[in-house]
Amino acid sequence: MQTSSLELTQRLHMIRAHLLYYSTFLQSFKKTVQFIRNTPNPALTKEQQEICKPLLERECNMLKKAVERLEIGREIQEKRLGNVMNLVGSF
């Protein structure tokens, strides 16, 4: 490796901090989607709400699944980062 061990360790910890922030961001986004799904729009009449409800539920479910896929990807990246940190720590 070209860089010093300390510099590499600092960069790895920065990446871990970004992954932690990303995790928090995904959780907030998931809560927002649930709020939108469960809260009726006061600007719509009852008839409009009934028309929009199936579409809104479908879109919110798709967003929720997309967030879950992103969370799985983030967990994989965190495991990879942990493996790299263990490897750097063993030198």
C-alpha cells in the first residue's frame, strides 16, 4: 500500500461515518414514506382521496421496497468495510 497506515485508517473511519449517516437518512426517508401513506391529504375531497388511495399505496410500497434494497446494499458495504478494516489492522 502506498499510503501510511494512519492515513488509511482515518479514511476508513470517514467511510464508516458516511455509511452511518446514510443509514440514518434511509430510516428518515422510510418514516416519511410511511407518514405520506398513512396521512390523508387535507387538500383533497373524500372522493379524490378514495381515487388516489390505491395509487398512493402502490407507490409508497414501491418506495419502501426500494429503501429496503438500499439498506441491504448499505449493510453489505458496511461488512466489506469491516473486512478491510480488520485487514488493515492486522498489518
